[in-house]
Amino acid sequence: MLPATAQEVITDSITHVRDGDTIVIGRYTAVRLQGVHAPELDDPGGYEAQRFMSQLVYGKRVECRLTGERSYDHRASPTYLLQYTRTAQEVPMSQDFEAKKRKVAQAQRELQKAVAGERKRLLAERAAIDKQIADLDAMSGAQPAGKRRSGIRQDVLAQVKKHPAGVSVANIRTTLNVTDKSGAQSVSNALAALKKAGQIALKNGKYKAK
């Protein structure tokens, strides 16, 4: 049995668990867990307590700060009272956890950087495509889509204003010489946009300017 002084610190592996509140550190040092009162092996629940403690601490490297007090179990073997224990594995586990947190944070930063780069690339591609479309429109003499929509709305609004008593969709299409399905949809969209903007109103199937 190794001698122990007050506040002595012992760091070693747990080599044996005598019962639910007594362990052996290293080859000789028996330690009684302070504040733990488990049944003796011969008492009901004694073996269950020992098995639980074995599963909890057996084979682990621990750091024990001893109180210096002594106690004797039923085998008359002296044990030291344990003030607190801490597995030495907790420190590397904590360090490993912090390392994993840093890796996750780094991965998140790299992902954000990759997403930003991909977004920038896609925006550049879209700008190039818009330029190509604009060049094609210029070559064909067609107006950009935004201007075409604006022009149709103005034409439709002008037709509505020409008929104070109201005008139907069919009359507007006929006046504007719209015969295809796409043109008809453009007129309908223009009317809806003008109505939403509060420039025209629909009553009894006819549109009137406000």
C-alpha cells in the first residue's frame, strides 16, 4: 500500500473495482469515493453497483486528489478517501472536440467562399447572355423585352382612352391588329398591369380610363 498525504494527487489507470464505491488505482492504491455510499457485495444490489462502477471507470486513466483521510472496508484493507476524480481522457477529448469545431468552421467558410464564387460566375454568365440577346435584338431591329412591354401597355392605354364609354378586349385586339395567340396574351397582360396600376377600370366587360 502506498502512503498518502493530505491533498496528494494520484494520476494512474483504474485496475480494479472492488465495489460500487471503492476502486484501485495503479497496482496498490485503493480509493474510496467520497460521497458515494454503495451497498457491499454481500448486500442486495452490491454486485449491480460494482458492475455499474466497472462499466463507468474501469481501465480509464484518472486524476485523484486525496483528502488524506483513511477508511477501512470489510476486508480490513485501508483505502483513501477521494475528494474528486477526473478522467485524464477528458482533456484530449475536449481538445479533440475543439479541433473538430475548428474544422467544421473552416469547412463552412470554404463552402461560403465556394458559393460566393459560383454565384459570381453565374452572374457573369447571365450578363454575357443578356449582352448576346441585346446584340441579336439590335441586329434584328427588335426592341428589348422591357421596352416592348412598355410599348404595348401604352398602345393599349391609348385605345382605352379613345373610348370614354368603354372598350372590350376584342375591340382593342382588332384595333391593334393582334391576330396571334402571343399578341392576344400580351394585350391581356397589359390590361391587367394597367388595372393593377389604377390607370383603367373594368366594368360590364369593358375597360375605361380613370
